[in-house]
Amino acid sequence: MMATTHALAGALLGSVALLVAPEFAPAAVLAGLAGGVFPDLDLYAGHRRTLHFPVYYTAAALVALGVAVLTPATWSVALAVFLLAAALHAVSDALGGGLELKPWRGESERAVYDHYRGRWVPPRRWVRYDGAPEDFALALVLAAPAVALHDGVVQTLVLAAVLVSGVYALLRKRLVVVAEWLVARVPESALAYVPERFVSDLAR
């Protein structure tokens, strides 16, 4: 799924604060957005492995949620939502496509790495690939409550995420063509710094 889809899922998690502790809602939503994006910061360095921890994020999130319940404060609520959003991101990556340059081919059996069990979790492909039409549809569904419930900065960020999602979904397959063109022109000495999925696909 797109990083923006994960971010919007995090924003929806944070919006739950409106029901139980509305004074923490703005911080919770921003933390959810950040936590939803955070795992994908490993995009060019061991993607879906370096910063993706489906089991450990979940365990940490449950502990942080307990702390937030016992000592409600902006920092504790924000930390809990951040970790919950990161956990949801890592877990839900297994519902998408595999880790490959052209995931619509459905050839990769690596969706997300489970450090606890020491193995790759295979993709379910409910969302065939990041930027697929169903991915954008999911982003719209996740964004709708946040747009309706918030205004100001939060609403602007959510709408911006929807806009980025739409543009990315429209250009998704064309971006691979651009990436292939660029990687084909990278000096051989620099290929070690290019993500493996780019190099392996071009080698076919």
C-alpha cells in the first residue's frame, strides 16, 4: 500500500481520541500520520525489513497504550498512537503486494519481514500493489472521517495526502519506466547503493 494510505490509517486511529480525550486529538492525529509513514523511511535501505516490525511494534504499542491510559498526557497519547500506526502499517503490508519493482506481476513472495520469527511474511494481495485503484479507494475511505471530523492543519494534511495518493496512483506504472531508465544509466560501481528489487528486475 502507498505510504499515504498508511498515513491516513494512522490519522483515523488518532481521530479515535475525539471520542475519549478530545483535548489530545490534534496531537494524536499528527502522531498517527507520522507513525503511519515512519516504517517506509526504509524505502531505499532494506525496504519492509529495516524499519518494519509487525510483532515488536504491536507489543510496544500495547505497552504504550497502557501507559497512556494510566497517565494520560499529550506525550503518552501521541506515543501510543504513533506506535499503533506503525504497527498497523507493518502488519497491513502483508495484505498488499510483494516486494518487487513491478508488484502487479505477483511474483514476489516477500511482503514484510517478521523479525520475531526470522522470516518473510508472504503477500495476501488484497491490495494488489501500492498505487493500485483499490489502494486509492482505500485511501479515500480512510480519509473521509478525518476530513469530516477535523479542520485547520489536520484537515489540510489529510487532503494533501489524498491529493498525493491520487497523483501517485495515476502515475504508478509510468514511474517504474522512469526508474528503469535511470537505473540503467547508473555506473556499475554505484549499483551496490541501488535497492535490490531495481537491479534484479533490470537483470531479466
